[in-house]
Amino acid sequence: MKEGYWVNYRTDKTYPVEEHEVWIRTEGNAKRLGVPDNVMRAAGKFQPVRDRDKFLLFLLQNAPIMRVRGHGTYASFEYASRSRSEPLDAIWMWGKQNAGPFTQLNINNLATGEHTEMNYNQFESLMEEQGSDAVMRVAFVRPVRRKIVAELLRLSKQILRNALMFFL
């Protein structure tokens, strides 16, 4: 499996994609996925291709969406949420439709720094028996690099300034 997907973990909308940035920048797709208009307007400052990673991170941090990418025998999930249940329920639904019992899941919560890996069979058992907290209980937190923190702070300040200018 090498497919990519965008998933809205609040609405359960899932869209297959070739390339995440190209798909979400295509007219109407962000709205279909459920990205708020104000988030897409704010994301307009990111240059296509050059700012791809910053753009995608900004979207994950400001909309209830998740990036999914298949890598053959495993799939990666990236989202940014303080909630565990909504994103993990979405992964569970995605897995029921796309994963086999031994498909490895690589789950990254960019809001908390939590990361865990397990096969879909293990994931499904934990979800059925103990819920999303049990899945993330085995997660480890990756240390955040200072450079990333500095960039996030800079972006946050810029967004806040833009929001204040809009309301003043």
C-alpha cells in the first residue's frame, strides 16, 4: 500500500490523495474535507512546494484533520490534537477499510509529541478492550527540537498579529 489520504477525524470524511499539498490546495478540496475558511486564508502565506512542510503542519494544528500515507507494509498517521479518542477512532475506521492484521501503524500526535507503533491487530484489540488511552499508553514522547519550537512560536505570533489586525 502506498496510497495517501486526508481524514477529518470529527466528520469521518476520508479522501484518497496522490500528494497531500497538491490535493488540499486544489479548489474546493479543503472545504470538502472540512478545513475552516479562515484557516485556509491564513495558510495562504505559505508558498506552494517551498513551504510544504510548514503549510501541512499549520493545517494539522488548526483543523481536525489527519494525514495518512501508506508505505508498503506500514501506514503513517500524523495529526495534532489534545484529544486521543477522535483521531484514534478515525484510525480504527480507516484500518477496518484499508489495513490487514499485520499492517504496521506508525501514529504521530504532533500536538503532544506522542508516537507509537503497532500492527493493526494489536491496535484493534486495544481499542476494543480498553479504548484510545490504552493505545497511547504505550506511546513515547519524542523530544522536540529547539528549531521546531522556535518556528512554531514565530508562526503563532504571526497568526496572532494577523488576527488582531483583522479584529481591530
